[in-house]
Amino acid sequence: MLIDSHCHLDFPDFADELDAVLARARAAGVERMVTISTRVRRQSALLALSERFPDVYCSIGTHSHYAHEELDVTADELVRCSRAAKVVAIGEAGLDYHYDNSPREAQERGFRTHITAARETGLPLVIHSREADDDTARILEEEMGKGAFAAVLHCFTGGRELARRAVALGHFISFTGILTFKNSEALRAIAAGLPADRILVTNRLTWSKLQKSSPRLAAFRLKGWPNRRQQISFGCSPKCRLRRLRQWPRAHKGPRRRDDIEIHDSRLWFIGRRATAGFGLG
């Protein structure tokens, strides 16, 4: 079973072509989709989508960009909202020091609130962390001391130390097509050194259509093209092996064959048995 674990189907870009977007996903072999929440106050739109389409599920949470707008959201409210039948995750939440759209204290407060909700519900937490490695690791370790919770560091571009500390806590690390860029050798080295059962791949799918669809996160050979679900096959072929990341691109100046730059699908949290268990999508 192939599951798109991180999309944003409620974004206005899809208002006129949502049916077509979902049709393309199904044609590409995607059987389940999790549309990720960025604002709790807009949860009704996500719930409406999940109720309209049997193969669409959702999360509940406030993105770090909007943490200052939803400081009144409590862990109890997140827990209560998560009881909706098709809510399968908490988040995305975390720290973004690249844009700093919210004051950092607001981001940390919101992050901890979401961790509490993930702990209480047992649902996985989708973490957004950008240029905030030290504080992200510190908060995760402090909060784990209060009780265990499951999490994935989504769209990972951090350093080796954050990856090491997150994995030591039992969390997952998710990589995007950035992993295949020529200048991403350090990131590939991090991925190659992680336990295979802690790694996910993500295409950061359906952010939007055409130029707005996060082309910077697509795989190297597809960079600049829409990051749509048809690219999933470029990111999770069963032919590839993680160890090949260690040899690419040192031995090859150009992009390698498709099966050389992908990660084995049996190691993906959101694909197959681990997917159905992790998000309850069986």
C-alpha cells in the first residue's frame, strides 16, 4: 500500500482541480492520503475533505509559521479534535528559525503543546524543523523525559547531531528529493548513517500546482518540475538500497539511474505494514 503521508489538499490552489489531483494520485497507485493541518482554526475544511473522500485522512495542528495566531489552542483541544474518525496524526508543528514568521517563544510553546497532545493520544507528531536544530533536539529530549511519544522530523534538512538525537529517542527522519541534489552530499551522508528502519522518504507532494508545488524539493532529475504524486515512483522504488547513497555522487558526476537514488519502500514508515500501523490506515 502506497500512502501520501504529507499533502495539503485544503490549500486554495486546489479549489478548482481537487478531483483531478486525487484522480492523478490514485492513477499513480496512491491508496491513502493524509492532508496535513497548518491551522487548528481551519480544521473544519480538512474534516470536510476527509469526509468527502474515503481515501483522504487528516491531522490536527498549528504550523510554526502561525504559532502566534493560535496560542490559545491547548493540548486538551488538540486531543478533543483528534477524536474525529479520520484524524490520524498531530501537527505539523515545530520550529522554523529560517523565516521566523512567529516569535520563537510562541513557536516553542506551540511545539510543546503539540507534543503533549501526541503523548496523550498516541498519535504520531509531524515535526517541522528548519535551522533550529539545537532547540528542536533540546525540546524533544526534555519532553521525552515527561513520557514517550511518536514523531517524524518531516522534510529533514538539519544536521547530523539532530538526526542522531532524534533517532536515539525513537523518532523517524523523513528526507525529500533534496537528498539527491549535487550539493547535498552532507545530507546523504547523514541519511546513509541512520538505521534503515528510522528513515522515511517524502516528496512533499501537492503543495500546489505547477511552479507553486515546491519544485525545490523534487528529486534531482525532476527539479523545477511540479512535485506531484506521479513522482512518487521516483522516490520509493523497491529496487533501490539505502547503501547506494554512500557511493552517489562521488562515483558519478551526473544523476544516476532511478533505482540508484531511491530508498527501499520496505523501510518507509508510511508504506505497507508500517504505514497502516503508524497512522491506523489499514
